[in-house]
Amino acid sequence: MENFEIVLAVLFVLVAGLNSVARRLSVPYPIPLVLGGLVVGLIPGIPEIELEPDLVLVIFLPPLLYAAAFFSDLRALRSEVRPISMASIGLVLLTTVVVAVIAREVIGLSWPLAFALGAIVSPTDPVAATAIMRQLGAPRRIVNVIEGESLVNDATALVAYRVAVGAAVGGSFSALDAGLEFIGAAAGGIAIGLVVGYVVAEIRRRIDDAPTELTISLLTAYAAFIPADELGLSGVLAAVTAGVYLGWRAPELLIPETRLQSTALWQILVFLLNATLFILIGLQLPVITEGLDAYTTGELLGYSALVCAAVIGTRFLFMFTAPYLVRALDRRAEQRVRRVGARVRIVAAWSGMRGAVSLAAALALPLETDAGAPLPDRDLILFITFTLILVTVVGQGLTLPYLIRRLGVEQDSSEEEAEELRGRWVASHAALERLDELAIEEWTRDDTIDRLRGLYEFRQRRVKVRAGKIEDDDGVEDRSLAYQHLMRELYAAQRQALVTLRNEGEISNDVMHRIERELDLEESRLEV
């Protein structure tokens, strides 16, 4: 690409500027990023950016999947395994079939290409779902199911996609072979993910150097994804499995310094990858529309609207049929407790956003068949896919907050607050027990033990007050808030003094940052 450096610089400026717009408007950042990329792509003279599908699938997708899996809640995923499995397999296959029938009977695509289109538009995108849902205040259980679904359904869709494309370019199809390929790809991907996760865990357990560990962390996603993909297995499930496994074992593998740096590194990396992808999606429209002269504007809009309605409608149909069929078959008491109402199902149905994975799969369609003839209707499939992404990310992303508020399906923070208070109390209780054990050691000092015991006893009293277990007779809460305010004033004074020393040349910039980081860590430990 000509002027690549200029284009790259413009992309990063767009990312920063459009993210600021998103924060100012209080909307999820993928929305202005997609629209901003679309507007920029329509400006005359802007260089065309052709998004290579291999670049998305190999460079962008593995770390995004790995990070989402690493920071996911394995316990929550296991507790929601049935709805996640139903959506990531059953809903994906149902959507593929529904869209394929419409594409064949109404749009006129061949059956193989019709199924290819269905597979392309069937998975919810892990980037879109994760980036948007976490900012909307939806209940934690809905977020867990949507995230779990988006982590797994790519594997189902991409296997169906490979089968359909193979039939489109080669002219042959076998349902038995397709079923065996799906099972083998899924099982093989999970196996490779577990092996890579175990090996990486054993390596990191023996290392306590933060830069080395962070480098290994960044490469782990590719170490799982690439071998599985090269073997014809599910690279998606390999990266997800490795992420879930290492995320569960992370507390025993990482030292505090590495943990702090790793969290910050992944937050920045995931944001940059997300932001770049969504802008690139918007920039694709001029490239996509080049080969659509054979269709009228009305036809293009009509076909796209029909597919969008089919995708969204199928999701609603599934959400209001399949779970109720399961209810009729499984009437155990513990399952009745977990049932959700229609309002929650509406929110979940409206949360099926599509993104970069669908676009990458569409772009990966071959240009020619095995016979050397141009692959028919390729540009039309690209346009329909882009329109669906635009409708779901922008349309559903903008309306989902209103829908959540209108239906009253918002997170009840009391449960999470209770869990946090429970965790703080148990941690402080463990510290007090350990203090009692250490008090008899020769190397400990009585005044230090007494001071620390007072600190943790004060912390326990404050937790009990916040939990409503005891009355705040001695003003524990006010004293704690006053102490925090006092300490922040002291930290600010220390930082200003360090800056003055640095500016006067009495200490180096490195020394200032080293001490400043220690102050930042101390301030971060102040309870809120």
C-alpha cells in the first residue's frame, strides 16, 4: 500500500479522536469508530484500504479471543454452559439455514454460496459483543452468556463456512463429512488449547521476570491459534481454551508486579485492536461497492434489509422457542430457579451484534472457482455483510441502552457489592490469623504486630458497617474517608516535590518515575 505510514498515522489519530467523541456522547466506542471510518472512506482521494482476511484472522483475532477468555469468569461460563452451547451451536446453524434459504429463493444465489452467506453472518462477533455489552449496565449473567456465546460460535460458523466455500468452488458436498469435520475441528482445537495452556503455565511458573512473562503472554494466543488453524482444526477454540485455562491459573503463576503490568498491557492492546478493526470495517465500503454495477440501489438495499431482518428475527425466534422447549424437558428445581423472563430474553436477542469476523470471512471468499471461473455474487455477499455489521453495531448498539432502561433489565449491584465485601472481610480475617501465627516468631516486633493488627481490625469493622452487620457507632466510615482524603493530599504533595527535584536537575527522570510508581501503588491500595 502506498503512503502506508500516513494511513497508519491517520488511523491512530482517528482512534483517539473518535474515542473522545464516544466518551463525550456516552456511547460505546465501536459506534463512532465504524461511522467515522465510513465517512473517511467516502472522502475523495483517500487511499483505498483493502482489509486482508488473513490479517484479521491471524493478527487481530487470536489476541482478542485470548484476552476475552483470559479475563472471563470460568465459573460463570460453566454455570451457563447450556444456554451458551445452544446459542453458539444451535442458533448459529439455524441462522445459517434460514439465511441460506432466503439467499437461494429470493436473492438467487447458488446453494453453496447461499450457505456460505448464512455462515458468514451467523456468528456474533467477540469484539463487538465484548466492547459494547460491558458499557451498557446489563445484568452480569446476560453479559456472561453473550460473551460465552461470542467466544465459541465463531468455531461453529467458520467450520460451516469452510464446508460451504469448498462446495462453491469445487462443486461437492457431504453432510456426513461436514458433521465429522465440525466434531474433529472442535475437539482438536480444544485439545491444542489445553496443551498450549499447560506448557505455557509450566514455563511461566518458573519465571519471575515481568518483560519475559509479558512477551510470553502476548505470544500465547498465536501459539494456540496458528498450529490449530494450520492443521485444519478450530484456531478459535484453541485460543479460547488456552485463555480460559491460563486465566484460571493466573493467581498462582503471576507475581504482583507482573500482574499489574499485564492487566494494563492487555487493556491497552485490546482497545487498540478493537478500535483499529472497527475503523477498518468502516473504510471497507468504497472497496466493497466497486463490483456492484449489475444491481440497482433498490435491489442492494432490499437484499440487505431482508438478510438483516432474517438474522435478527431468527435470533428472537430462537430466544423465545428453544429455551421453552428445554424447560418442558428439564423441570428440575435448580433449573427453574435459573429461568429468566421475557424482558431479559428481549435484551439478549437484541445483543447479537456482528463485526470483524463476519467481514473477514466474507473477504476470504475466493475470487475464482476450481474451474477458473470468477466466483459469482462475491461482491454482493460482501455488501450484504457490511450492511449487517453497520445495522447491528450502530443500530442495535445505539438502541440497546434505551432498551435496557425501558425494560428495567439493569444490573443489581447489591449482589456484586456483597461479594466484594465478603472477599475483603475474608482477606482481612486471613491476615489477622497469620499475624497471630507470626507474633511468636523471633524476627517480628510487637509494636509492628500491634500496628498491623489494628489496621486489619479497623478494616474488618468498616466492612461490617458497609455490609450492615453492625452500627457505625464509632464513625468508622467517616474516619476511613477522612483518612483516604488525607493520604491523597500527602501523595499529591510527594509527587509535586519529586517533579520539582526532577525539574531542578537533582534527580533523574528514571528515579522520579520509580518513586512515583511506588506512590501510585500505595494510593491504589486505599480502600474506596
